[in-house]
Amino acid sequence: MHSQKSRIKMLLGFLACLALSPASASADPVGDLLEFSHVGEQMMASQGKGHADIKKEIPTKLTVGLPVYPGAFYTGAMAGEGMLPTIVMASGDPIETIKWFYANQDGLSYEDTFQTFYVGEKYLMMQSEAVFLQDISKDPSVSVGGLVFNMDGMKTQISISYISKAETE
């Protein structure tokens, strides 16, 4: 009897964790930060910023809404008139591995000309929610964030353009 109660408690605990994990995981930031490069340290010091300040600027997975490659690092963001906000990530995994990950995500189509995964019927540059992959393995320092962060070992840059879910809910 005691063993059965223990199993039931364990099962209920597991189900509670399972029920809570999607909500808490989606509120997580899209990624962690790499260490600052020497130039990055100087730039941030001149602005009175550190890792904690930049971490506050990182959007959550819930806000972005599109799949974020596991283990990718946040390296920056871009926004401009007539374009969706875009986060830029970096990963030490090769582009083929990351391309496979996105090819297996529901709701994304692939646009071969721009080598971009997108949401919707047709890809519209700077207006579609999309994931653009770029091989940076030969020179990671040329990537977004390459000046600020130590990009050693990074092989792929991942740019995700999104419609902020925080604004639409």
C-alpha cells in the first residue's frame, strides 16, 4: 500500500512538472550570453553596462514565439522601420545540424533562394516571421556580436525575425 502511494505521489509530481514546464520554459530568455571580448569589455565599460544590463534586454522565448535553437547564445538585436524586430544568436553547432532542427519544426517552410525558414504562405523579406542561418565557421568575428562577444568556437549565426507576442496578447 505504501509503495503504491509513493508511486501515485511520484506520478502526480511528474505530471505537475510536465504541466508547468511549457509555461516556464517559454518565459525563459531566448539564450544566454557569451563572454565579452576585450573590445566588448571596453565598449560596455564606456557605456556603464555589464552582462546583467544586456541580459535585461534579451527577449523571452514567449515573446519571440518561433523555435529557438537549443543552446544558442544571444548576440544582439536589430530593428528598423519597415522590418520586424530580429534577434541574432550564435551556436557552436554546424549549419547543417541547425538547418535539420528548423526543417523539423511544425509551421515553418523553407525558402531556398534566401536559405530561410519562414511562417506563412509566402516569404516576404523583412516582413515575414523567419529564421535565417549563416555559416560563420571560417570567421565568427564577422558575425553580429563578433565585436562585443568572444565568438571562438561559434559556427552558425541564427537570425530570427518575429512579431512580438507580448504586443499581440
